[in-house]
Amino acid sequence: MTESLTVRDNRTGQEYDVPIADGAIKAADLGKIKAADDAPGLAVYDPGFVNTASCRSSVTYIDGDKGILEYRGYPIEQLAEGSTFLEVAYLLIHGSLPSKVEYEQWVHDITYHTFVHENVKGFMEGFRYDAHPMGMLMASVGALSTFYPEAGMIQDAENRQMQIVRMIAKMPTLGAWSFRHAQGKPFVYPDNDLSYTANFLSMLFKMSESKYEADERLVKALDTLFILHADHEQNCSTNAVRSVGSSQVDPYSAVAAGIGALYGPLHGGANEAVLRMLRRIGSKENIPAFIKGVKDGNERLMGFGHRVYKNYDPRAKIIKKACDDVFEVTGVNPLLEIALELEKIALEDEYFVKRKLYPNVDFYSGLIYEAFQFPPEMFTVLFAIGRTPGWLAQWLELTQDKEQKIARPKQLYMGDRGLDFTPREQRWA
Ligand code: CMC
């Protein structure tokens, strides 16, 4: 039996049968409902797309009520525990885990595309001395489209794969150089003997030593953070990648749009805001007054709440555990004590309980990044490096989805109509 919804339009008394498929109705079917033959069809008003599915996807599954996150069907907890970031990237892009041969080829390909054209270096050196690294990353990724004009041939499967490998490979190089620029330090070239994440740390922190060797526990922790950020279905930046990608532009331009979306404080910028908040609170004694400010609507508890999770964000749980490993190497971040107490108080407070506000991925990640000595402006860059395989997996899916069209939402027009234009001389007379 096909499932359907019966809608009665009380303006006309007419009834419509709207088919339900995969738990959704097609908005276009509602468009057939009209008050009169020549009237516009019924539209769906949904600012922020809170209840609008924009695509069918097989990349990432989230059950926000139960706090479940799976990439291609694999629970995030298992991937964080047993996989590597590059293996997870392969899984997201290709849809299944790699064989040994496939994995080795993938790691080899990514490793040997970490270098960028020397002109990219010159271009990045041209930024102001205090340029925000996220702005530099966004511009540099967009600029890659000019170095690989063939990237525009998005119908060509081999070409798509080439750009995907390039982008995952070059993102740490661009991210690290954005960081070094602000510090006035020379750019460090990739070291292809190192793993993806160890090489990133080398490009960030190497000085005069012939080889930079990061503590393995730190490499593992950062690799895990990349895994946790690798995809999150139709979030703001992924929606930006898909929306811009739907114009059939090259993937560098589409991902640059995603980086722009991630830059914002309500998305990737939240962990920076968490640290500022913790610093402002200053000590455990000040928490009750801060919570009161939040409840009175004067503040927002940054790192809490999520559009999808109405339960503890599963990524926050894993990051909270990773804090211990990192702090074992770097020493404890004193802000951790305030964060733990803040979480405890908020989780027992009726305001947060009633609204199902739990810690999200950003509540603890900033503390770890700070322990690595990253300045807050770099946090979002780290998020972007982790999210790149997800953006690309979603973009790849979009390019092969026959149902997709250029993104072009409707509006409900509220402005004036049919005004007569009066020339300036008369209006200003
Ligand atoms: N502190 C205090 N109140 C909050 C918070 C918060 N962090 N988040 C939501 N609320 C309240 C909100 O005021 C509203 O209350 P009321 O019903 O009385 O008006 C209710 O909870 C529902 O909130 P909303 O703003 O309608 O929820 P949303 O789905 O539009 O927003 C959010 C989701 C993540 C933007 C929001 O929770 C927020 O601003 N959180 C703080 C910023 C943050 O941590 N962002 C990182 C998100 S996770 C990383 C990522 O995916 O990018």
C-alpha cells in the first residue's frame, strides 16, 4: 500500500492526496494546491530549513534524539577508536572501507599531492600580516580553481577523483601556512615520510630541526578530532557546498563557499566563542551568575545546544575523553575545571533540560586545541580540514544525483508593488 497524506484546502473545500515516500512529501506536490486555477501554488515557508529535506543521501546518518552519528553506517565511536582520518575519508568518499591495496594507494595518492604550486605560496604571502587564517584558507582554496581549470569538468569521474585527492591532500598545507603567516614564520614544506596528521603538525610547528617529530599521543588525538568532524550531513557549510555546487561550478569554488559558512560563530566558530566565554567566567564561583544571565536571555551558553542533537552530542563524549590524553602530554588546561562545572550545573538546570540543550562538539574541542598552542583563530581551520572529506563526499553525491537541480528557494514577497518611479530632480525638489 502506498502511503499518502490527505490535505483539505479549507479555502476551496477541495481534497488532495499527497504521496508519502521515505517519511517525506514532495514540496512540489503541495504546489499543486491552489486557491484558484490562476493563483500561485501553496508554498512551504521554512527559514533555516528546519524541516525541509534538500536531498537523498547515503553518507551520514544522525539520530539527534538518541545521540547517534554514523558515517556510511559505521558508528562514530568505533571509527574514532579504531580507524584513521584518511581511512574515514576513503569511507566517506567511496562508500565502503578500503582493502589493504586500496588503502595504501589512497594514502600514497594523498601524500604525494600535499605540495602546492609555488605561486600559491606567493599569493598567501601577500595577505596582511594579521589576516585571519580562515579567511586565508577560504581564499586559497578558491584560488586552487585557477590552478586546476580542468576541475570544472565535473561530469568526468576520473577528474572528480583527482580534485578530491588534491583537495584533501592540500588542505593541511594551506591551513598550516595560514597559521605560519600570522606568526611571521617561514612556510614549512610537506614531509612525505610522515602520516597525514603528523605532517600537518610538522608544517605548523617545525623550526630549525631537520625533522619534526610530534608526540604520538598528540598525533592520535588530532587525527581523532579530524574523524569526529569529517561529516555531519546537511549542516550549514555542507548545505553551502551543495547549494553552490548545484550550479555545476568546480569543487574548489564550492568548498570555498563551505569554508565561508563554517567561518561563522554559530557554526564552526563556536569553539572559539566557548573559550572566550570560559575566560570571561574566570572561576567556578562566577558560574551561577553567568547561568542566570543565560536564562534571562542576556547570554548564550556557547558549546551547548544543537539543531539536530536533542541529546548529548556523541562527538562531545569522545572529545571529553581525548582531553585526558592530550592533557597528559601538555598539562591540564585550567579552563577545563570551569567547563566541567558549567556542564554539571547546566545539565541539572531546568532551563537547559526543558530545551534539551546538551554539550555539542565545540564545548571541549577548544580546550584541546588550546593545549596544542593553537590560537583561537585556528580552531575553525582545524574544523575545515576535518570536514573536507565530508564536503567532498556530499558534493560527489550531488553530482551523480539525477533528482538534484540548481538550488533556488522560493520567497514570500512582503514588499511594495507597482510603485511609479519619480526622477531624482522631482523627489529632491
Ligand atoms: N544557550 C542558551 N539558550 C539556548 C542555547 C544556548 N547555547 N541554544 C539554544 N537555546 C535556547 C533558545 O534561546 C531557544 O529558547 P526559547 O525556545 O525559549 O526561545 C531554544 O533553546 C531553541 O533554540 P534555537 O536557537 O531555536 O535552536 P537552533 O536549532 O536554531 O540553534 C544552535 C542551534 C546550535 C545555533 C544554538 O543552540 C546555539 O546558538 N548554540 C550555541 C552556539 C554553538 O555552540 N554552536 C555550535 C553548534 S555544533 C557545531 C556545528 O555543527 O557547527
